[in-house]
Amino acid sequence: MDQAIQVVGALLVLAGFAAAQFGWLRVDSRTYLLLNLLGSAVLSYLAWHEEQWGFLLLEAVWAAVSLWSLVRLARGLPVAGAHR
């Protein structure tokens, strides 16, 4: 079951990445950031549960940065690094 959940988490992150690369989503959009936050949060939990510390570091930071960007958007501030 953990493998299926891991695949779902990875697909969420990859969906946001692919959509941004194809021009379907902007990297400063709520949808893109939510896909990254949800996917990386799922992967973070699984990494913690399986004691995969390097993977946990990667995914936890990914989730934290996505959350930080969503908070900035909610406050009406631009997302840092969103080039136009």
C-alpha cells in the first residue's frame, strides 16, 4: 500500500512540473503550488515513516517552500522567483 501512495505523491509533483513545462500552469499559480505541496507532503510522510532521511529532507523542504509560496499568494504578495 505504501508503494501505491508513494506513486500518487510522485504523480502529483510530476503533474505540476509537466503542466508548467507545457505552459498549462504558471509556477506561481495556486494549482501548481498545491500539487507540489500535496505531493511532497505525502512523500515526506512516507520518507519519515521509512526512515529515509535524505529523501525526507528533499521532500520536506519542497513542501515547506510550496507552503511558503502559497502563504505569500494568500497575502497578495508575489511568489519569489516567478519570472514573467
